[in-house]
Amino acid sequence: MTVAVESVLYRASSAGGPSGVVGDTPARLVLPDTAAGAFGLERERAFGFFGSPVDPAAFLAELERSGLRGRGGAGYPAHRKFAAVAGAHGETVVVANGHEGEPASAKDRWLLTHRPHLVLDGLLLAAVVTGASEAIVYVSDADALASVEGAIAELAAAGLVPDGLALRTHRAEHTYVAGEESAVCRSINGFPAKPTSKPPRPYESGVRGLPTLISNVETLAHVAWIRRHGAAAFAEVGSGTSSGTALFTLTGAVERPGVYEMSLGKTIDHLIESAGGATAGIGGLMVGGWFGGLLAGDRSSLVCCYDAVREAGSGLGCAAVTVLGRNDDLVEVAGELSTWFQSESAMQCGVCVSGTNAIARAFRQMQRGDTSTVHQENLIRWGGTLTGRGACGFIDGAAALARTAGAELARRSERKES
């Protein structure tokens, strides 16, 4: 059961809110006309998508040259995931993961309701490259599901679905862990959408026990763009190991929360300025969604690339950025977040159940006015000892919250004492 925490926390709107392009970012996914609604098949074909067939080996090499990294959270190089399944023997499956269980993100729903055919073009490319016999769009949002099913019907009517490929949707339950890749496979296989222990990983044994590529829907949209425009054009923007553009979901104390396309390598203040600026100053940031912990203070000069955000103690993740105003109370925000982590645990691993409970309990004590430093010390310690444990990475998000919020509270205590 998902706990309602709207009283303190900022969630992305179901429709994604306004959309736009930041500064001099080249418009690739968010085009001017997309604000009016979904692009149809003929519009996407006029842009050059659904083009001529590709040679799988040549396109894999092109994908590697592009430097595209997954846009779903982990930022793993896309070509490596494709190659792992392409190199498997026998039948394979590809899945477009549009579940988006992260409450601060709406960019996948925006893509599936505004440019569903672009995602499907990338999915069909993935099926060709990996030799898949089945391609599935995994989604939980009702509007996104309807949009994708309509787009699939258009593709079938136009004869654009390759012979021998089954293309369909799968609707998942809406929980955070349902988007984890082993949970995706488990749900499609007819079981509850909960993570499984690894190995095997989906690329080894996933849907129906077959090697399965699971790729985020935004990643697949970029794959289609790379086929149309080339790896060199894709990498013209970005920085270092973070090439291309990305869709950022901006929420919180800003004038116009929404989905914005921005070149990787730009700073967060560029994003905030494009949304009309902060409405209550900047008291902190949450980068990578609720999973990335809390970055206290005005960190708007932070560069949006995988390496820089990691070095700052967070993660770019799904590129969800929440701006906390100066009046947002750190303990209240962290307390509600910890309650959410406690409620969203799959309840399969003892370390996750006990860890999320302990973290939530510590924040509750502080919310009640307990100023003992033992809570800060425990949070910092749990932030280190809990990371990387459990069947999936869910506990890592709670640990990041404990580590970052605990460290900031400890700094505040030290300042008071001095």
C-alpha cells in the first residue's frame, strides 16, 4: 500500500505538467508541437523514423559510438545491454519499461502519451538487433497504456511490425519495485511484480525463461533518434561520459514544474531558470527522484551528468529533480520519505524490512522533538552498512536518505554547538 505523503513531499503530476527545452538544447524528444498532444504515426514517419532496416552488428557499433546510457536509473551503457541479449543463442524477448514507479518522475508517461510511436520505433529496432520473437511494452499508467495500444494498432495496420514478431503491452501493478527488471519479468510471467534474487539476470533468463532485454522507454526513444540521425549527431551535446540530451522531470518549489529536455552537462540552475525560477529560494535538492537522498543547501550549480552527481553524493537516476524551498523542513521531508520507503518495501528481505523500519523510526523520534545525536549517528551508519544488500536495490534508496539527511543534521548540530 502506498502511503499518502503529499502534505510535505512533491510528486510529479500524472500528465507531466508543462514541457519544454532548456536553453540552447537541441529539441529531439520535446518538439514544439508536442504540447498539443500525441504525434501520430504519419507525423513520426515524416520525421524519418521507421526507416530502412538496419544491420544488427553495424547498429550495435553505432550505438556504442553514441555513448548512450540508459535513462531509467542505473545509467548503464545501452550498447552493452543490447549486446548481451544479441549474443544469446535461440529465442529472445525485448521489453520497453515504462512503469515509472518513481513518484517524482513523469517523463516516461509524457513520452508514452506524446510520442508513443518513437518509443515503439526504438523497441522494434531493439527486437531486430537482438533477434527477438516478442516485444512488450510494460506500463502501469492507464493513459499511457491506452496511448501505446492505439499506436501499436496503427503500426499493425501500416504493416510496420516485422514478420514473426509479437508486439503487445503488459499492464503492471503500480508499486515502486514493480519497475525493477527482475520484477518486470516476474510480472509478465504471471506472478506478483516483486524482485527476485540474482543470478540469473534477465539477459540470461527473463520472460518465459528466455534471454530478455529490458530497456527504459526514453532510452528506446533515443535509440530511434540515433538510427535516424547517427551516433555523431547524438554525441554533439553532452559531456564526457554523459552524451546526448535527457528528459528531466522538475518538481517542487519552482514556477512551472514539468518535463524538460536538457543537454547533459548543463547545470541544474539552467533547468530551474527554464521553469521560471525557484519560488521560495533553494533550501535543497533531491536529484534522481526520491531514491537519490537529499542534497542540502543551494546546489543549483551542480552539473547534470552521471559522474558529477555521483561525486556530489547522489545519482542522476531517472533525471527527476525536486527543488526544496528554504521553508521546507528537512526533518519533516526526510520523515515522510522514510515512511514511504517503509511502506513500499517488497517485504521479501529481512534487511530491507528491518532497515526501512529502523530509519523511519529514527526520523519519527526526531519529528517528535528527540534531539539526541544517537539518531544522527545511527542514520549515518545505516547509510553505509545497508547499501547493496537485499534482492534488489530498494534498500539503497532508504540508505541514501539516511546517509545524506543524517550527515546534514549532524552538520547543523555542530554549527549550533560552535
